[in-house]
Amino acid sequence: MTNKDLAELIFPNITKTIEDYEKEYPERNLPEDAIVTRFAPSPTGFVHMGSLLASFVERKAAKDTNGVFYLRIEDTDQERKVENGIIGITTDLKNFGISIDEGAISETEEIGSYGPYVQSSRREIYHAFMKRLVEQGLAYPCFCSKEELEEIRKAQEKRKDRIGYYGRYAKCRKIPVADAIERIKNGEPFTLRLKSPGDYNKKIVVKDLVKGNISFPENDMDIVIMKQDGLPTYHFAHLVDDHLMRTTHIIRGDEWVSSLPTHIQLFQVFGFKPPKYAHISPIMKEEGGVKRKLSKRKDPEAAMSYYHEQGIPVYAVQLYLMTLANTNFEQWWDANKDKTIDDFEFSFSKISKSGGLFDVEKLLNISKNYLSRIKATEFYDMLVSYAKEYDEEFYELITKYKDFTIGLLNIEREQKKPRKDYAKFSDVKELVWYMYDELFEKHEKDYEFSTITDRNEIISMMETYIDKYYDESDDQQTWFEKIKDLSEEFGYAREVKDYKENPDKYKGHVGDVSMVIRVVLTTKSMTPNLYDIMKLFGKNRIISRIEKLKELKKTL
Ligand code: GLU
């Protein structure tokens, strides 16, 4: 009775070999430095901020090098599976503009020629690799029950030994092949374990692209590679997949660092070249001066839905991810305002070793800058799709008054220092409701008059302005000259400077008068450029706003 017999007994139907699969999934025909990398989540139905960052980095690294970024679904742990768990992930990725070159695209479909990309569909492939190990005596069946494993653990605790299945504790390692065959034939359940060639007293050094060289003791644990249900464990599946899918770089969260000795060993056992590893530290959050990991439970911004509901544009999130990913990005972006993320060269060495600090304020600031730099029409389109989902009333208005809305969004845009007032689409309505009669009608009106507050004077000023000075076709300069004329007529200085020199001679200055116009029209003391607002309004709406003030019951 040989290992070959044992392998044949466990895997009677496996006829394809490792070499067959290597032929089927050949080396990729890519430029030498091309990065082939993957996002490999369990099908839990969602992506959280940490894995969004990792997949963003993966996408970027692959794109920069004309490589491949693929999505592999790691569902060997059937307990973690949720219904529609894949769709949830592909949707989140799509929503954040992270496209894949290969991999799962729905619960049942995939693209690319290195698949299947869902691990539970790769059982036979894993079995071919396991069969080889059993044939070579590098893996063996383990019959230990849960209780027996528990006993081993207790004994180890008592002796203050390392916990695990290794060395003299690896009971089933010593079972003669003939006995193992007998027990399997008798229907005893078993798992398969790797016969680890490692020595805990020896060290291995792994170069991590983020963390630098890390030294570990060799792995000497006989890890389970196949569970009783015939599915591989995560460690084993990742080895087979990353080998056959020709992964060059494994970029993932640093909770996987401690698995490195096991992973490297698996590659070595098969004589495969291991990929390069980059472990990204978790995103941190500072609260009350204390740093902790960003938490899905405590921090709303850890969930992708937050960005949608708030209406934070996808590209702003990407820009922010890039600042988290590469510490030098922000400065670069400041200096290269008209370039895009694609123009920035990503580098592993610029990933923060300690983990980026998540700061919503900073994200909003980035978003503000971004939104100030795009075209009004582009802003408008995104605003429409946001409002469509989250604010029906506003959606109706901005689509009904499309040109007006674009005109409004265009105020103080496309200039050297564009106006920055919107950080997210949910801000817009609250900032510009006064522009729409329908909203003006309903809104609580708190007129922010400051120096001139006499109601009669305000109304008479406005009426004089409309009757005597207002002309729809005036350019900005003429328009302002006329406000100066109006000021003079009411006893206010034409220039602020005149007023300052001779405060007793005037009731105030031109600034006070334009403030009156602004507040009558919008109720607000701070608005985008008044000239532009008035142009958009036209005479009738200006008159109707004067009427509204006249109707107002409360005192100013
Ligand atoms: N399936 C693992 C996870 O859920 C992937 C780890 C890896 O990228 O190797 O995070």
C-alpha cells in the first residue's frame, strides 16, 4: 500500500494533473512589469471601506502597469455565505468606479479566461493539487475528532506549549498508509493536512512591499488543506488560485500578515514562485485623541451606502482613497489641478505603514475642491441622479428648470479661483432653495438684513431700483454703476472709501445697498454673485420677491 493508492482512494475521479492545469492557464502574455492582482472577498454581500481601499489600490496598480485586476470570490467557508453575496460586492465596486478586467460579474456570470473565479466551482482543480501532495507523501488524512483536537489543545495549554497541530502533537501524521486506507474504506470522516516541512526554530524573511522585510519562524503546523466536506481551506485555495490565475501581487489587509509563513511554505512545497505581497494597514479613526480601527459598527462612513446617501461624488471618494493610499498624492494633486488620478503614479513604498487616518472633513474638503473644478453640466447630471434617488421634490424642480439650474451651478465656476460651496449633493438644496419659487414659497424665511433694516426704506429702495435703474441687458459693470446711483439717491456713499472718509455725511455706503437687494431676493446675506443671480431671476421674479417681503407679517 503506497501513497499513490491512498491518493487514488481519496480522489478516484481526478485525472487531470497540475501540469494539465498549468497548460490550460498559461503564463499571461503581458509586459514584464505588469501587475496581476486580485480582490478576493468572501461573498458577504458588501464591501467596507478597508476592502474598498485595497481594491482601489489593486485596480490602480494593475492599470498603471497594463496588468490585470480580477475579482475572485472566496466562498470555501460555506457558513459565511449570504444570499446575493456576490452581487452586493460587484455593485459596490461598480458604484465606486472600480472596474474589473476579469472575474465574477453577477451571482452566476463571469468574464475572463482564468476562471472559474468562484472558489466553490473549482473543487476539481484543488483536488488535483491535493492529490499530488498525497501521492508524494506531503499531505495525509487526519481522523482527529473535535474532541481529540480539544484535548490536544488543553494539553498544550497545560504545558504552556504553542497551540496547534504540529510535531509530536500531530497524531495522524504517524498513521501508516495502510491503516489510513483501511479507515477511509470504513467510512471514517477525515480532513487532509499538509505534512509541514517547516522548522519552528528556523527563520524566514519575507519582503513585504509596504512593511519591508518581516522575519518569522518557519511554519511547522500541519494545517488542514481539505475540510471534511471536500472543500479546500482558504490557505490552500489561495495558493492554487493565485498560481493558476498567474497573480504577481497579493495586496490585502494586514490581518493576513501572520499567515505569510504558511502561504510562502505552500508555494515552496509545490515548487512555485510565490507572488509579491503588500499588506495594507487598516484605516484608522481618531476619536477623542485616541486612534482605533475604522469600524463598521461604530462609524457610518465605513459603509458604502453612506457616500450614496450623502451624495458624495464617486470621484471625490476615489481622490480621497488615493490620498489614503499614497501619502504623496495630495500634494501632487494640488500642484496638478487639471490632471486625473490616472496621471498619478502609484507606488507601494508610499503606502502609509501605520494606516491612513480616516477624516470625513478632509474627504468633504476634497469633494468641495473637486466639485468646484468640474463643468456645471457635469455637476448637474450627477445632482440629477442623486436627487432622483433621494429627493423627489428637488428632482422635479431641477429637471423642470434645467437651464436655470445649470446657470445657477455655473455661477463663479470655470475661473481661476472657482467658488467652493458644495461638498456633497445633499448640500445643494439647502444652499440654494431661494432660487426656486416653489421652495421659496414654503421655506421658513429669516431675512438677514444687517445695516439697513427699516422696512419702508428697504421697500422704497427696491421699488425705485426696479422702476428707475433696472435693465435686464446691463453688463455687470453698468449694473453696479446703477446700484451706486441708487445708493446716492438714498443718501448712501457711492464708494466705501468715501463713506469711511466722511461717515457723517452718509447713511452708509453702496455695500449696504447691495446687501439690501441680496437679502430681499434671497433672504441670505451670503450668496453667489448677485449680478448672476439677478440675471437668472429676470425682472418678474425680482418684483415678486419684493412683493413677498411686503406681504411678510413679521418684523425684520
Ligand atoms: N478571502 C480573504 C478575505 O476574505 C482574502 C485574503 C487574501 O486576499 O488573500 O479577506
